[in-house]
Amino acid sequence: MVTKNKWAPCALAVAMALSAGPAWTTESQVKIDNFTFNPPKITIKAGTTVTWTNEDDIPHTVTSSKLVFKSKALDTGDGYSFTFATPGTYAYFCSLHPHMTGSIVVEGN
């Protein structure tokens, strides 16, 4: 009589998932709320689109320190997206509230 381990398929799936390394996505989200960008720093792969969504009750912008990208004033519920094609570090801030800062680190593929 051959006994079958009912957990073997689960163990195999877990082992494969753990050995695959980090899962990279082509989209990332940043929330604007309470005068902060959350998360304030993200690391993405080149080709990823980042979307900022204003969840605060006053307008904010998303403006690259080197003017690579710049949104209009975003009212509550508005969003702005930018696709990062080139590796590097992109510092940004809210032009209406310059103390609000964040950064995007773009890694090569």
C-alpha cells in the first residue's frame, strides 16, 4: 500500500514561492494624506508606473526636484501617474507645501 502525503503539493508551492525572490510589479501606489507621501520612499524597476492619489482634504502636487515630472494641483480623490523608464533616484516634493518630500529609486531590469 502506497501512502500519499496530502501536504506535499503545498510544501512544493511554498518552496517555489520562497525561491523565486521578490515579485516585481509594473505599478506602484503612493498615498498623499495628512501632509505626507506614504510611503515616502519606494524602490521600483525601470518601466514601473507610480500613481500618487490625494487622500488629503486640501490640494497637493507631485513635483520632481529636477522637473522630470510635475502634476497639476490634485484635489481630494485626484491622482497623477508617471512611468519611470530610466534608473536613478528621483526626489520629489509638493510645490504647494515644500516640506512634503519623497523619493523614488528606480533600478534597472
